[in-house]
Amino acid sequence: MSGYKPAAIQTYPVLGEKITQDTLYWNNYKPPYNYAVTASSRIHIYGRYSQEPIKTFSRFKDTAYCATFRQDGKLLVAGSEDGGVQLFDISGRAPLRQFEGHTKAVHTVDFTADKYHVVSGADDYTVKLWDIPNSKEIVTFKEHSDYVRCGCASKLNPDLFVTGSYDHTVKMFDARTNQSVISVEHGQPVESVLLFPSGGLLASAGGRYVKIWDMLKGGQLLVSLKNHHKTVTCLYLSSSGQRLLSGSLDRKVKVYSTTSYKVVHSFDYAASILSLALAHEDETIVVGMTNGILSVKHRKSEAKKDSFPKRRRPAYRTFIKGKSYMKQRDDILINRPSKKHLELYDRDLKNFRVSKALDRVLEPSCTIKTPEITVSIIKELNRRGVLANALAGRDEKEISRVLNFLIRNLSQPRFAPVLINAAEIIIDIYLPVIGQSPVVDKKFLLLQGLVEKEIDYQRELLETLGMMDMLFATMTRKESTSVLQHTSDGFLENKMES
């Protein structure tokens, strides 16, 4: 077995994906920490890498719907379903202030630029401005005709703030005039608004659209973006202001360039997205989903380069011949062949441990980061004719890992030819023992449905290719058909038939 040839790991490029600086930057986030969260009368604060909340505020009468920190991070304001707005000090647990005035659920709260006022919007169609030191209501705006579901305050002017409503409008209010100064029609129920740091641009999200407005020109529409397939629910701006992020019910987070407003990157998640945020200097991206999961991804820290390069040791021949030795004409240099180390799965394949080799490439570290290795080993086992042996005789935990990988990657066109064959083998092996494990049964039926759907897709694609080939053949035949005719001067002229 000294001449064993390692398994060839094929490359499966993602079709249509271009490697850009944005791709490298946004792909530099580590696999997420996932927290299970539910709508409740508590607000949890998590540390950077803590799996358990480091702080909990629970002095709410009903479900808490929104919360935000002040810029200095010392105060937290939150709104709840009963219409209450409460102010908390991070160092304590009891609320410092309670603002009573809304009659229905509060969905948006924010601090103004002077840090001494709070603006809130609720389902009672009203927008209120509160004074923190006196715990009193300063002004109430009643210009919206439907639920007020989003809003933000200007970071430069303490009197300006923006709200979005289900009445399809986005309004900018000025506390000094007691009325809105700018109103724009989004065209869909507004789910999120975002005021750029300069205050000159405003982004609104609603329906499938993200729209950018020029507030210095009275709310003129600059661009309308339609890159999501379902309702856009949230917006966020990167720390540099050069990238705009949008989350949607289509389970995607899109990253736009704020200079060209083109999509430069996209994240995929397991469920529909309700909210997203970036931590300081974009170190962390946090996404809340409809399945009750809070996904937290941290960006990998760049490796620090050594200021002093390591000193290279002299070669072996330096010790034998001396440092000043010059190569002679008759000298023969013999290079020692470097020993090649086999990967663990190659060692198992070399010793005919096919099940063990498959287990190694089904580890989460391999299936998530390098699924092409797992697919290549499955293809190699199938080529050797031992794939059925490697898949047979597995318990509930082991077969679940195989099914999870197939369900996650079967629909990808680059892996489908290999994985469909593996899925059919699993169905043939384990179909007689179905019904003994509810967990496996559910995944098994899901896999069976995916295989049938993928086969239907391929059948439709083959039919489409057949029709296209027929059309191309017909067009080619018409273009190549010509007639030779004699002209008046006796020469042959080549004319195309119509």
C-alpha cells in the first residue's frame, strides 16, 4: 500500500459569485452563536461571548416590543405592549422613569441628540416626545392614520426625528413647530426607517422595497431598491456609513454600497428575519428571526504580523562545507524527498475503514466550512462501490448527521448529482425500518420530498433544454439555407432564402 493515491478533493465553485473585497470582508464572520429568545416581559442583555444573559430587566406589565441604548451606553429605554415607556439605568434593575400616555403597544423608542429627551411611536397612531428629567410629555403628534411601527431620531439636531407608519408614509417632525416638516409616500406599509448620520439622506423599508430619500431637497426620491423577494423588515448602517444592510422575510440580509446602491454581499439565514444590528466598528452582526433564534456572528480578528521576522537557520550543508564554501562543477546536489502526510479520511480509506472515513467528513467542522470535502469523499466511496456499506448499520444519531447534511446541500446544483445518488441509497437501505424513531422519520420524509422535487426540477430542465436545442437547430438551418442565382452579367449570386 506504499503507492496509495489520496482521494481527489474536487472544487465546486459557486456559479455567479465573484470574489470581491466585500465578499472577503463579510465572509470573515465566524459561525454564529445562537440564543433561544421569546417575546416576553423581560429584556436580556448579553455579553460579547456569553451564552447566558449578563443583565435582565423584568419590570414590565406586558410584552416588551422595543428597546435601545443611549449613545453613552448608560441608559436604556424600552416600550411595551401595554403602551408604557420605561427608562432604565444599566447599573440598576428598577426603572428610573416611567412615561404613561400611549394607549396601545409601543413599537419604537429612541433618544434625541441632546440625550435628555425620548421619542416614541405606538399603535394608537401617535408620536410623543418625552422630557427625561421631569418625566413629562412635551408634545404629541397625531398626523399618522395607522400604526406607527418604526422611527429614529437625528444624531445632529435634537428637535428632529422621523417615523414610519402602516399608512404608507414617512414623516419628519420638528419639535419646535409641533408638526411634520417633511412627508413622503413610500407606497407600502413602512417597517423600518433609517436616517443617515449627516441627516441629508433617509432610508425607508416596506414591502419588497428599500427607498432612499434626499431630505435636503424636501424628500425627493433618489433610488428605489427591489432586491428582496419578500417584505423588508429592518435596516442598519455600517459604522463607516459606506454599507447599508437590509433584512427580510425571505431569510436574507443584503449588503448595499451607499455610493452605487448595488448589492455587494448577501447572508443566508435559517428563518425569516425580523431585526438586525451591528456592534461597534462592525465587530458583530446580530440577527433576530421568527423561529425564536438570535444569531450572533463575530468577525475574525486579523492576525498580527511579527515586527521582527524569525531568523532563518543555516542549511545542513553549511555545517558540513562551511559558510564560505562555493559550489564546484562536479558537485551533485541531492534533495531529500519530503514526506507527504495523509489526511485522516485518507488513512481510513487506505485501511478500508469506509464507515470511519465517512464519519470524519460528516463532522460539523467539515460539513459547514468545507462541504466540498464531504461530497468528494461520498463520490469516492461511490466510485469504489462501497458507499452502501459505509451508510448501512448506523444508529439514530449517526443517520441523523447524514440526513442533515443531505437536506442542507441537496438543493445546491453543484452538489446535486452526487448527493441525489447517496440519498437514493439511504432511502433503499432504511425504508424497511422506518417508523422506529420520530426524529429520523421526519428527516427521512423531508429528504424523500427533496429528492422527488429535485428530480422533477431536472426533468423540467431537460425538457427546456430540448426545446431550446430544437429552436437553435431551426434558426441555424434557416441561416445556412441559400440559393445560387445567375445575375445579368453572368456571375453567380448567393441569396438567402426567407
